[in-house]
Amino acid sequence: MEGADEVTTSGRTVDIELGSQEVITVDLDNLDPDPADILDLLNEGHPKVWVWTTLAAEYWRRGYLDAAEKIAKAAADTQEADDNLVAHARTKPKIVYKEATEDRVDGKKTKDDYYGDAAHMLNRSDKALQMGESVLSPSLAFLTRGIQQLATRSMDDAMRSFDNVLNDKPTNLVALLGKGRILYARRNYSQALQTFQLVLRMNPMCQPDPRIGIGLCYWAMGNKSKAKAAWERSMEVNPNEWATQLLLGLESINNSKNDDIPEQERLGLYQAGIKYVEGAFKLSAGSSAAAANALCELFLQKGNLQRALKLAERTIQFADTLTVLTEGYVRAARIAHMQGNQSQAINNYKTAQDGQKNNILANLGHAQMQIEICKSNIIAYSTSFEATAILASLRALPRPEISSKDQAQERAKAKELFDRITRRIESVNGTTRSKMSRMISEDMDMYIEIAGLWRNENLERTASAVGEALRICQTAGTSDVVEVQLLNNLGALKHLTDNLPAARSLYENALMKAAALGSEGEDFSTTILYNLARVYEDQGEVDLAKDAYEKLLSRHPEYVDAKVRQAQMLTDLRRNSEAHDLLKQALAANGSDLNVRAFYTYFLIQSGLSKPAKDFVFSTLKDHDKHDIYSLCAAGFIMYTQARESRDASAKGVDERRRGFQRSTEFFEKALLLDPTCAYAAQGLAIVTAEDLLTADGDGRRNAREALDVFGKVRESLGDWSVYYNMGHCYYARDEYDRAIENYEAAMRLDGGKNSSLIMCLCRSWYAKAMKDQSYKAMQEALKHAQKAMHISPGDKVIVYNIAMIQQKSAEMLFSIEPGKRRLHDLQRVIDQAGHAQKLFASLASDKAIMVPYSRDIADQRRKYGDNMLKKADEHLAKQRDHELTNETRINTARMLRQAEREELERLEEERKKEEAEAAKLLAEARRIAREQAQEWTKNSHLYDSDDDKEKKTKRARKPKEDKPVVSGDEGVEPEPKKKRRGKLKIKQRENEEDGPSAQASEDDQVEKPTRKRKKRVVRDDEDEEEVANPRKKQFKSKEMLSDTDDEDEKPVPMDES
């Protein structure tokens, strides 16, 4: 701002200097009634106060009241503007962020500009004060100077200015407030608190409100409740104070991160905090950098990057403190990173680091950007073997600044790259590998990284990678310490995959090598010896495991895990008292160890000490860790068990039972909130849901179905017998007894069949199935399982009662069944069992124990009912005997009739076979005679040839071109007159047709009807000639005809008929 340095007067004139070169003289005696020109000069020259007052007084003296009023108002406005330069600076940006894209403030004056103008005005005021021309008092000058110095962070100078004011007037509130702010900035919180409290006592309605400073001091001193109370009171007094709303909003947001507060309440706190911050941002006209910073984080979480970037830029430009400025740069860098603007992100991270070198987020973000650039460069050379290995290692590196989802994606990419590397290593021959390839293939650390990637997903691949690292370690002769660690880790992996012999061998080898290391291997020996003892225990080598634990405890008596395992071994041997003593020793040595406390809770529950277990687990949650997942699940189980076992049928008892289920649900829900993958908490919640709804008025079957859905999901991640056990309960509740039996049996296979409760549930399912289907076989299955449970838990009177019940019901069932559907020996068996049940009911009814898990009255009633039922036993036996005797007689009669029919059929069959044999014998004889006759005829056939026939044969021999039909010579008849021969030929031809294949010759010998008349003699001569020329062929035809006749099973034609 430019203004008059001096204003001179001469007589009735006033000189107004414009700048440093021009001076305007105003004649007071010749003032223009219109003060417009005078006002322009005054506004431009910006003279001292007395010039304004002189001119206004002159106008007033002359009676120009309106003009005097205008000059007075203009003077007041101008002086107020000059005096409030610091106040204006508070609403202006501190710097101009040149890279801003969403919140540009180009052309606006910054705080420093206003502070410079204010300093210039103060300097002028000091000069006027020294010359005696200023109307300001020295105290007011010092106070104004102190405020300006405080705004520019000149704390020492500001403190001296305020002290000067307070020396003159100790009750000056502005000076006290300024001194309190300086003491707070110097972290002298107690004196600052006293100063603000003094101001509050002197003026409760003081502005700015000292309660804000009081709350800040309390907060810095750790008394957050008093801080909040002070701010809330300030909010009541000054509801439009944006600083108070900002502080309350930040307090609510911070408090919403407290895990001790229920989730719903935390959500309410967060929403209230955001509402306060938004109100503060609006009341400050967008000039509060702290409010903009908090809102920026909100929009970052929502994914609204544009709004978040605008608020980050506002934070950078309006921040008064280095911490807020650094956070603004960090958030702007995060937004640029999310938008893919790597260069801008790096610049912002570097600026934040320059401001605060120890800012963790800035350092992590900058490092992450360097990694991203490195990965980009590596991807450009992705075909390089070594570049791929480096990129895979970078992706496998855990980074806390990225989300779990992004981290999982990075790990997946790292696995893919490592797989590509290992495949290339396996495919390339060792002699053709490059030097770098060989170095990578022998990189032990690479295989350790691969093992780390697969550790929680595939133990076999993890073991393979660790084994390869161990091979490289042993081949390269690396440090023995590393080899011991790899041996132990590989042994643990084999142990987890149930390869106990391999694990044992690796542990023993590692133990020997660790012993060779001396004092350096002592720590390794302790861990390896414990692992080896666990293998001995799992292999059933109880003595070896016991010796290993004792040896370990002799070296390190404080090793509580070994004591816990010893207690478990004693528990398996039913030596609970000794196991209890060991666990007490472990708790005395390390009572804060959550693993020891968890096992002790398990021990108390398994030992049936429900009351001590409840007290102990609640003590763990109260005094040690209220977020311990195992204790939460155990507390949920205990509350569920108590609610389920409650037998109080009164209204109060039912209400307490309901509250017990609700508390159990709360514990399981909290465990799931802390660990959403906790299968035990999910299973417990499903159990409580099913049990609670089954006892309510709702549809139990439907809710059992919902519980089954949860159990099905739990079963995929937890292959424990308890999952099948609970699924069996749900199926039983839905009356699906076959499915319930399947799940109970699956649970028994996984559990080893030694859990009496599980066996009794299986017994219950068979019993329900037997009653539903009226199946004696199913009832006997139920009895078999009950007797098995009795063998495991011989002192359990509930099992005794159930055995008696099943035996009595078996007899009752067979008594109600028709005789045709039961058997005598089964009936006799159930009657004997019912008699045994009477003895059991009598002993149960007369039991003198104070507490019994059944009703003595009901047991006695069952005994009386059994007496009445067995009175009809003889009647049922007699009826069954008569029925079975009658049935047996009927069966025997039918059997005899069937035997007689069978014998008759056999006799008829024998006679038929004899007749067939006789017929076959006659047929064979007839064939033999026919064969002999045919052979005899063949031998004598040449005796029938005549001289004429021979002559005709000779003549025909001279005419080879003629194809004359021939007549078969089978007839063997003498020559006769022509007509008779033709007739004889026809007769013979007809006989051949009637005889079938046995009388037919080959195709060449068949007789065709001649087209013209020929002499029989000629025909006969041809036949005779053929017979003489080829006697063998004729004989072969005769045999073939006989063979064909045999095949056709036809009777031979007597030769004399032909």
C-alpha cells in the first residue's frame, strides 16, 4: 500500500502528499460543499487520522453536516481496514500452490503480503508515536505489534511485546491470551493452562474464548475428558466458533478408532465428528487447513479423488503449521499416486520429506514410488532372467501402505513370476545355462522367498522350496546356523503334513548340528528339542517324549510350553491331578502368557470344572487381553453351555436362559469381528442360533437349515469332528435321522470313537429312527452304541438310564408288532433285555446320591410299567410259538408238495430221455443199413452197362461241341423201351424231390428236361461213360448224400424203394 509519508499545513490550508512527488493543498476557507473530490484525494493519499478529522470538523463548522458525516465514515472505514490487516490475513492462503488444479488461488494476496503491509503500517505508527503525532498509547502500540509478531511466528519478540503490555497493565486480556498461546507453542502446558484460566476468570465472555486454549492444554497433558468438556462448554457459549467445532470433530474421529467401544457407537462418533468438521470448514469460509485436511482423508476413503485433491490443495495453501502442511503434501501425493501421476506423487512426497524428514508416511510413500518406477523399468526388460527374479522379489515384499486386497494381488503376481523362473530353470540344461542363470538357480534366498509366499496356502510347495534352499545351502557350504534353521523349518513343514518319520530325521539332524555350534546353537537346540519331543508324542513314543520334555525343562525351567505338553500327556493318561499341578506351575511362572491361559481354560472345561473355567476366562478378558480370540470363543461356549443346561422352567429361568444365549452370541460376534476367518467363532454362532431358535416359538426346522449352511462353509476350512457333530444335531432337529447318523459316524471316524457324548448322540439318532420306522434292527443299533458309550464312561448314570430305556422300548416295540413281522428268538431276546432293564430302573430309582442327572420318580414309573408289560411276555411267547409252529407246518407241507412235484418231473424227464435214447439207437441202426446198401450198390453199378451203351458212348465222344444233358445214374436200372424209360425217369425225378438232400446229386448231375426227343440209350450211354471214366466221383457223391441226410436228422430212404 502506498500512502502519504507526510501531511503539511500552512495557515488555513492542509497539504496532502500523494506518493513522494505530488502534494495537493486544500484551502479550508474555500471548501467545496460536495466532498467527492476531497474524498478521492483522501482515499488515494491515505493521510493520517488528524487530516481526516480536520476536514470533517471544518465541514461540520461550516454547516455541511452531510459532507462531514461522509468524511467521518470514510475515515472510520479506512482506519478499520488498516487496523485489521492481521485479521484479514487469517482468511488468506499462506502460499500459492503452483501445481494446484482443483483449488487455484492465483492473483490473491497471501498471508505474507498482509503481514508485510501490517508491518509497514506498524512501522509508520511507531514513527508517528516517536514524533508525538500518533493518538495511540504506547501500550496499544506494543499490543498491536505483539499480535503481528505472534501471527508471523516471531515468538520471542511477541513475548517481549506482551510482557511490556502486562507490565503496564497486568489485566490486559489480549496480552494474556497472546502470552498463553506462546506458552502453549513452547509446550509449557501447565503455565499456559493457568494463563487461560486467569483470562476466563477475569472475563467469562472473552473473545477469543479462552476455553479453547484450556481444552488444548488439557489434551496435551493427557486429560482428554476435561479437554472435551471445555470445548463443549465453549460450544454452548459461542455456537458459531469454528475452532471449537473443529476440535470437537477431531476428538470424535479419534475416539471412533478406539476398539474398546462397540462398533455401532464408534460409527456414531465418526459420523458426529465428520459433521463437526464440515461445520467448522463452512464457518471458517474454507480457510481452516486442519478441517480441510480431515475432510480430505474422508473423501480419500470414499474414493472421491477430485474432492479429496481439492481439499489437499486447500490444506497446502492455507496451512499455518508445518505438521498440517506436511500432511497436505502427503495426501496430495497419495491422490497423485492413485491417479497414476508418478512424477507429481514423487514431488509431493519429497516436499513432505523436506518439511519433516521423520514423517513415516512421506518416507514410505516415496519409497513405494521408487519401487513402482523400478518395477516399471524391470517390466520393460521382462524377458531378462535376472530382471524377472528382481521383479518377483519386489512384488513379494510386504508393504504396509497398501491394502490387503492389493497385497494379495501382488503376492499372486510374485508367485506367477517365481513359477516362470523355476520352470525355466528346470527346462534349461545345466551346461547351456548362462552365468547369471546359474547364479539365480543357486540363489538360496530366492527359494526362501518362494517358501514364504506359499507358507499359508500350500505346505507341500513350501516344503519343496525350503528343501531346495537346504540343498543349495549344503552344496555351497553356507553358514551352519543357516543350515540348522533350514533343517528345523523343513522338519516343521514335514511335521505339519503328517510325514512324521521325515520330520523326526530332520529334527535329529538339526539337533546334532546345533549342538556342534556350541553356545551359538543353544537357542536353536531348545526349539528343535521341543519340536522333536512333539514328534515323539505324535508317534506314540510317550517315554521318548517325556524324556525330551524333562531334558528341556532341566535346561530351561521357565519353558512353559514343555510343561503344558507334559500336562496334556498326563491328561491323556487320566492323571488329571498331576496335570493340574503342572499347569499351576506354568501359570505361576508366566501367568500373562495367553497360550498357557488358553490351555488351562481348555483343561478346566474338559475336566468338567465349568465354574472355575468361567471365572478364569473372564479374568483373562478383564485383566490381560479383552481381544483374545480364544478367550472370547471359550467365554461364548461357557455361556452357551450354561444356558443350554438350564432346567429352570419358570419365567425368570427362561429369561435368564435367553440372556445366556444372547451373551454367548455377543462373545462369538466379537471374536468374528476381530478375526473374520475364525471358524470356531462362526461355528459357535451357528450353534447358538440353532439352539436358541429351536427353543423359541419360531420355525426350528428352518433355522436349523440356516445353521447347516453356516456349518457347511465352516467344514470347508475346518475339517474337525465337531463340525460334523453339530451338523448331526441340526439334521436330528429336522428329523432327518439318516443324515444325522451319517454325520455322527463321520465325526466318530475323525475323533477316534472315544467320545461318549458323540456316541450317545449317534445312539439317540438310531433310537429316533427305530421309533419312527418301528425297526427292531435300528433299535438294536441304538443299544449297541449305548453299550459302547457305557464301556467308555462306566460311571455315567445317564447312559445307564438310556440303556434301560432302549431295552424296555425294544420289548414294547416287538410286543406291538404282529407275529408275522417278528421272530421268536428276537422276542425272547428283548424280553430278557427288558428284564435287565427292570433291574437298572430299580437301581436308578433307589440311588441314594444327592444329585442325579435324571428323575427318580420317572425311573420308578418305568420300572412299574416294565413289570406290567412283562406280565404279557408269556402270552406273546406262546402266541409267537403257535404262529411260528403253524407257519412252519404250512411251510413244511408246501415244501413236501414241491418235493413231490419235483420228483415227478424228474421221473418224466428220465422216461423222455430213455425214449429219445432208444429212438436215437434205432435211427443209428437204420443209417448204418442204408450206408451199407449204398456202398453195395456202388460196387455193383458197372454190371448193368450194355454193349449198346458202350457204342453210344463212343459216338458221343466224337462230338465234343454238343452240350447234351445227362441223366443221373443213381437209379441203376436196365434199358427199356423209350416210353417206359421216360416214365421211369419222371418217377425217379419225383422220388428225388420227395427224398430231399439225401437223394439229390450235385448240380452237374441233375437231370433237365431235354428240348428234343433223344433216345434213352444215348442218355444211358453218357451216364455209363461217365461212371466208367470217373468211378471215384460217383462214390464221393454217394457218401456226400448220406452225410447230408445225417445232418438233416431225417430217416434214410430204403434202397429197394428207389
